Amino acid sequence: MDDAIDVLVLGGAGVDTIVYVPGLPLPYADSYMIDSGIRSRAGQTGDFVALGLTALGLRTHHLDFLGDDPEGDLVRALHEKHDIALTAVPQPLGTKRAVNLVGPDGRRLSLYDTSRAHPDDRFPEDTLRALAGASRHAHVTLTQPCADALPVLRDTGVTLSTDLHDWDGENPYHEPFAHTADVVFLSAAALPDPEATMRRVAARGRARIVVATAGAAGAHLLADGELTRIPPAVPPAPVVDSNGAGDAFAAAFLYGLLGGEPPRRCAEFGAAAGAYACTVPATESAALSRAALLTAVPDRGRPR
């Protein structure tokens, strides 16, 4: 067990099968020839957040259910390769899987296999409390059974963040996450009025910071009641895939926040890391380094 953890990442471990398709939506056809190949690699939302945090020098511990299967082996190998501490709770139903269809413009359609979890699954409370008690912060993914872990995490006193992804602002499944976390990330993609949703999250819950990412349009930051528009960062290479961009944003934002940076600079960190993630093919797992992040977002307020 770790004596000191900067960020505990809860949930979101799994394997994606990547299929590059000629366009989205994909027109019906009896078959398609996939010249680029069909590849499976470890890396779902929790994996990518943990990878991003570790690349930025934060001591990270990932807790989730994993199966004793080839997919679980891929997840364990990813963590071992990048020196990310992992506590794997045995999952007899197998490791979480998804299929990502990726279009030429980098957009994706994800098909999640929900059969690899059981409604009665729970993280062992003693393990959860011990890890949270040793952590400065916990980032909670939306995957089952993280919702049931929220009261235990809150009881330990650790600060919390979560990512609601493409929430529409109405689905009740997301509400415990939205109203329990101190920092809430979400995508503006499905929100008719991002500002209204962000303010509602802050008013109904504990969030002191709410961030709605908007892809190539940048992001919206709500901090201390003030809404700020964050411009997009320029990708350092051609955009090939948006997979993992939101996770990279969250990791870089938390790096800044835990380092004492103001929310706007944290969001600028997030924008830079998210832009970098869009240049990484979906078949690979890579994250922006701390040196590259600080070069991309120089601190103009301090002498260099």
C-alpha cells in the first residue's frame, strides 16, 4: 500500500478495440475492408487519466475491477510499462471492453460492453478507505460501481473530481457524481446551454470548479461563480483522433490544481494536453510530459 499518493483514480480500466472507418455515421454495408487493421489496446478513461497524471510527475494509484483474461493482462502491462500503481479487484465477468469506430476526421463512436460488470459489484471498503486516506485527491470515473464508492470517499475527507463526459444535463445516473465532486469536468457536446448546466451543477452540489470542454472551440470554465472562455490550444501535429482528449484535459488540469495554480492556468494546461492527445493515434497510448506542458503553457506571470 502506498504511503503517499497524489491522485487515486477510481474505475475506468479496460481495453478498446480500434477500427478506423471511412466515415461516421457508417453507412450500412454487408462488409468493409479495413486496410489500417483492427487493433485492441489497453486504455479506457481511467487508464488514460492515470497515464496523463503519471506523465506529469504525479504519484498515481489506479483502483478498479479486472478479469483474469487477456484483456486484463493488457491493462496490467500498460500500468507496469508506465510505472502506474494498480490495485485490481478480481472480476469473474472479465475486463471491461469497448469497440471504438474512428472516422477520418478523428471523431469516434464507442460501443461499450456492459456485460463485464455486475450490479452488486462493490470496491472493498477497507481497500478504498486506505487508498483514499493516503491520497491528496481522488478522480472518480463514471464506470460501475464508482457511484457506490462516492459516500465512502467523501467520508475520508479526500477532495474529489469526476468527468461526466457527454452528459445531456438530464440523465439521473450522472447526478451523484456531479453533485458530490469538488471539481466537475464534462463535454459541452450534448448540452444545449453549457453555462446553465454548469451553474446548475455548482448550485446543487459541492463543485467549486466546473469545466465544460468544447473540442476545437476550447472550453468553458466556471470558478468562484465566474464564467471564463478558454481558447483552444494549437495541436503540435496533425489531428488524427479525439480519443482520450478529455481524459488528458482532466489530468493536466488536476496537475495544475494540485500544484497551486489558478483555475484559468489549470484550464490552459488542460487545453494543451487535450490538443496533444488529438495527435496520438487511437491505437497508441501516450501522454504529454511535464516539460512539454510547461513549454506549451509558459507562466507569463513569473520571471523565467
